[in-house]
Amino acid sequence: MSKYLYLDRNTFFHRLDPRTKLLLTLAHFIASAALVEQLWLGGFVVFETLLLTTLSRSWKNIRKIRIILISLALMTLLSWLIFGTGTTPLFWIIKKEDLCQGISSVFRSMSSIIMAIVLLSTTRNEELVQGCVKFGLPYRGAFAFSNALRMTPHLTGVAMTVVAAQKSRGLDLDNGGFWMKLKKTVPLVVPAVLLGLRSADTMTMAVEAKGFGYTKKRSNYMELHLTGLDWALIIYAVLLSVGSIVISANGWFAVYNAL
């Protein structure tokens, strides 16, 4: 099983300029943050996010984290139902405002997470770096961002290697209670940390050998070009961001009138 999120597919979303995909993701984050009390519009954002997931064929990565998504959604909804301060009874101990706010919060969190997964599933790290540089981010900052995205799957791979090596030496990680299993993870920590440090040191020597930071002006092998579809989606991203802020500021489609 691959530990990296990028999926090599031939979809229209893969072919988009990385700047377009970054702006679409940012627009979804803004809409999710702005539409705090807009239940149905929040549902539309989630529907549109799921549509993009289908068109980009990114469901494979969504299925990998489905347990996390379901748990997060349930915990968010239950938190609002238990600790909310709504006053309008709906049924049993559930208040109308708390239920609507809980569903709205689930929409917001799911939309942001899924859109981020779609971005990483359809965009290579080098494309993200180039897109960030084109937006004016210094290359060192873009390089640090790219390395942060690479480190998580790399450390996951290191941990998997250490676990496999220790199991081959007779370490039993499957049997026993919680505390026993926790105690058995101690032999995994030190080699995993050492391997991670070794990888970081190797990468440092590699970038220094290639003259990283020698000059501020860099040449790029990858050239980005915006197509008509890119411009159309950029306009849509701007309208989504501005529209969600305006709708939220005016209180239209508030959850208190949603049911």
C-alpha cells in the first residue's frame, strides 16, 4: 500500500494548473469558515466537494481515512448536542439550534478535510512548490512546505520498516492488553527516531551539494500555463469566497430558520 497521497490519474482536475487547485482549496476553506450558520449552503459546499472528489477519482484516499472522518463527524455533532446552549426543543433533550449548528459544523470540517485530500491526491509536490512560488512565496518557504508534505509519509514508511524489522526478531505487537502493547512499543521508538534523524541529515547534505540557496534567482524546469478552464474555476473560487462572506455577514440562510 502506498504511503503517499498522490494518485496518478488522467482527470481534468489533475491537468489543472496548481495555482487553480490552490485557489479552489482556499475558497473552500474560506466558505467553510464563513458559513457558520448557513446549513443548506454548507450542504451545497459539501456536495460540490464530493463532486470534485468523484471527478478527480480521489475516493481511494478518502476511504483510507474514512474511520477518522466518521469519528470526527460524530464527535462534532455529539459535542454540539451535549454542550450546546439552544433553547428551542426539537425532540427529547435535543434543541433545534444545537442540531443545526452541529450539522453545519460537520459540513464545514468535512468540506475542508476532503478538499485538502483532493488537492494532495491530484497535485505532485513539485507542482505545489511551483504554484506557491508563482504566487510570490519565497522558494525557501515553498521548499519547506514541500518537505513538510513529504515528511509525514516518509516517517510513516520508517515506522512501518521498524515494526517489520522488530517483528522479524520476535517482537509480538498483536497480543496483550493496552498497557502491555504500549510497553512493547518502546523498542520501536529509538530506531524510528534515529532513522528519521539520519534521513534529515542525508537530505541536508543533498540540498547543500546541489547549491540550495546559492542564488535568489532560480530557473525552473516546470512551466505553468493557465487555460480557459483554469480561469473559469479561478473566477468560481473568487465568487465562492466573496459570496460566502457576504451571505454570512447578512445572516442569510441561517440555521435557526433551516428547519
